[in-house]
Amino acid sequence: MSQQIKPSENLLCPSSILKPGASLFGIVNTEGTVDYLPEAIKVDSTFVDEAKKGRTPEARFRFAGNCAKSGCGQWDKEGHQCSLVGRIVSALDNPIQAKLQDCAIRSGCRWFAQQGSLACANCNEVMRNIETKMLETTTT
């Protein structure tokens, strides 16, 4: 199901942290899933300051940023790909929907490039706090 990716491709990580320059592409709704924005919004320092008020921003929003590749702990150096998306797909195991939700970053998303529609089927339940819990579970 994964697509052939060149290690040199500059793709976006759909699980980035809040920082100036990141792209806001989703908002976590009351059911705990992500509602995707029609267009990604570049985050500036004013947004960062405001978003830090209240709950953890990564639990309320989804941010994308440049994939750090080998600079990230999730990077599979042998496979030249993100290892996190495969674990998310396996853990959540949501089926592919007939029609994918609209997503402002899909065309440049590393997870979509690797896992295609399976990544999308499981993406709207992912927030950085879930990612952290999954990592804690797999490393202990």
C-alpha cells in the first residue's frame, strides 16, 4: 500500500508541534477527532502566544511542518521513511473510507506518501498526546 518515496523528498510531517512557521491544518473537535481546514494557515508568533493559553495546543490543533527525516526519532534510517505512521495505522486499524476527508496538506504529506488512503483513514484521531502515549507503550 505504501508508495515509493525518495529519501530526498521534502514532505510535511502531519504531527508537528506548535511553532512559528508551522501550518495549522486541523482543529480537534469535541468528539476528539480532527476537523480539517479547507486551507492550511501559517502560524505566527501571535498565534503561538494565544494558543499556549489553556490546554496544550497540540491536543487542540493539528500542525504540519517540514519532515526532519533522519533528525527525527521516528525516522527509519534503513527504510528511509517515517516509522510512526505504520504504527498508527496498525494501532487504530480504521478502514479506508470510500471518500477521503478534504485535507489541506495531503499533496505534501509524508504519511499519505507512505501509506496512501490508510494514513488518511487513521489520521483524524491522531494528536500529539496520542502519539506520545503510543511511543511510551512501544518503548517500554
